[in-house]
Amino acid sequence: MLIQPAFKLGFWTLLVFSYLQYGWAAKCGANSPSVRQTQVGFGDPPKFMVEIQNNCPMCPAIDIHVKCGSFSQTLVDPSLFKVLGYNDCVVNGGLPLAPLQKISFNYSHQKFLMSLSTWYFQCE
Ligand SMILES: *[C@@H]1O[C@H](CO)[C@@H](O)[C@H](O)[C@H]1NC(C)=O
């Protein structure tokens, strides 16, 4: 009695998940979001420009998390880049970046290493 609904749910979850996977593969290819830093100021402290871009030409990217070390929230507007905890920052409040949309901000501090952590593509 209990097994069957659980099985059905599992089946549908798998089906939907496979479809989403297929959607990404077909529409986004290997175009995962990029996180780039460029040094733009050479004083003390140095200044860095951070650019985060959704490189998928067809689907919005949502809930983009970045490994950000001990990045400090005081350096940036949290609506652009919110520090959730050590090594976990979220871009644009977790809201979608449109296809090919880029957000950018600058911070003045010793460099914090950053790299892409997790995200989802929202393909129809
Ligand atoms: C960041 O700094 C660069 C170089 O000074 C400047 O061109 C760019 O407009 C700045 N970006 C922001 C978001 O302030």
C-alpha cells in the first residue's frame, strides 16, 4: 500500500529529472556559468572586478552559488552577491540570470579566490 505511491513518485521524479537534464544538454551544451576576476586597481588594497555570466544562450540560470572563501559582505551589495556562509555566496539573490546576462561588481581588498559551485538551468 505504501510502496506503490512512493514508486510512482520516484518514477515521475526520474522522468522530470531526465527531461530537465536533456533540456540542458540540448540547449546549454557545456556552457556553465562563468566566474571571472580581473584586477582593475593596483593600489593598496588592490581592486578586483568580478563578472558572473550565464553562458547558456537559451535558458535562464538560477540559484548560482559561488565558492567565495571568507569574502566579506561589507564589500558588496547583498542583492548582487550575498554571503551565506564560509565559501558559499549566492548570485543575484538566487534569482535568474537571463540567457547570456552578466552581473558585475568591484571590490577593494586582497584577492578572494572564487569559483563556480552549483546552479540550475531553467529550461522550458
Ligand atoms: C569596476 O572597475 C572598472 C575599472 O575601474 C570599471 O570600468 C567598471 O565600471 C567598474 N564596475 C562597477 C560595477 O563599478
